[in-house]
Amino acid sequence: MNELTPASRCEWNATGLTLPEGLTFEEWSGLGDALAHQANGLMWWIGDWWLYGEHRYGEQASQAPALGLKPDTLSNAAAVASRVQMTRRRGNLTFSHHQAIAYLEPEVADALLTQAEEGKWTVQHLREVVNPPAEAETCPMCGRKMPRRKVTP
């Protein structure tokens, strides 16, 4: 039997999502999970799309539409996608986590991604571990150098 999924019964465009009447809680919740998964994957997909075009079409790829993105955004997505191969990407970390480690040696980058996963690090924490400021102290969670925090009463 070919049943319609909640997503196939929705109407969406660039400015909104219209949900059908009568969705069950499970359908609505599942749709939210699917949307979150797609949002996290979007920059990967754009980066991989651009890399494919550059590889397949060379200079002609620059004639493709920029998807309404700033050139820096497109370039960044492609750079991160090229430096962090699919086999090294972590689905439970954001694209921004991967962006923070993209220019490190793969072994170092992968170790930091593992620590970020296990420690549930924010992107900001990972960025500070990768590039600590000049004035730093040791983080009690991971042993890395971290910026000194001003304590305000």
C-alpha cells in the first residue's frame, strides 16, 4: 500500500510550511525530527553539490546559480565538505562543529570531534579549544586551554 507521509501532505515554499489538519502527535513530532535532520545536513549538501560541479564541470560550474547564497557561504561549505570527508562527519554534531576543525590534521580533528560528541560541547567551546586566546586557563572538562572568563556579580 502506498501511504502518504506527513511531509508529502505539507505545502512548503521559501517563506513557510503549511501543515495539514489532523496530524497525529507522532506524525507532527516525526516531521519535526525530519526537518531538524535536513537543516543540519543542508550545508553539507550544498558543499558536496558545489564540489561535484567543480569536479565535473570545472570553470563552467562558476556559471551555476549560487542558490541565493553569498559567495563566501558557498565557498565555505565547499571547503569544509572537501576537508571533512563523509566518512569522518558526525551526524550528531553540527556543520559548524566540523567547520571549527576543518583545517586541522585529520587525526587531531577526529579526536576533537570525538571529544565534542562525548562531552556534548557547544560550537563555541570547540572553537575555543581549537584556537585558544592568548590569555587562557585549563578547562576542567577536557584539559585544554580556554579563555579566562570574567565573573560578574
